[in-house]
Amino acid sequence: MTTEHTQPDPQACHEFQDQLPELIGSGQPLGDHPHVQTCENCRALIRDLETIAEAARQLLQTEESEQEESSGDGLWERIDSAIKAEEGASAKGSQRE
């Protein structure tokens, strides 16, 4: 049994690619689109886009982690300030008694 290889229809590819933003925004699985079922070029495009999207998600997670770590320094400073303020308030309260 042989698999029939057909040349991609540039017009169909163009129409599909024009619809990509809406399709991606809809959350529908792109692999289910009828054009993708028959077009290796557009399947490859979708794989590339998914790879790029995954890399972007990882990059954002890394940046968020770095921001949390750097803001963590400020957190310790705020905790230290709160402790000192509470100690100061306790000292003033014990002086009144």
C-alpha cells in the first residue's frame, strides 16, 4: 500500500494561516482542522509554533522565579522592619507599666 503525496495547495495554506490567530485564540486543537489533516507544511508550522510557545512559557516561568527571588530580599527586609517595630512598641508598652 502506498501513501499518496500531494503538493500543498498554496491558497489553502494561505487561508489556513490567515485563520491561525482566531483558531489559536479559540483554544480549539489545531491538529483537528481539516486542512492540517492533509497538509504536512501546515502541520510542521503548528509544531514549530507549539515549540516556540513552550519555550516562551518556560522563559516567563524563569523570569517570574527570578522576580520572586529578587523580591524575596525585600520580603526579609520588611519582616526585619516589622519585628523591630514590634519590639519598639513592646518596649514602649513595658515602660508605661
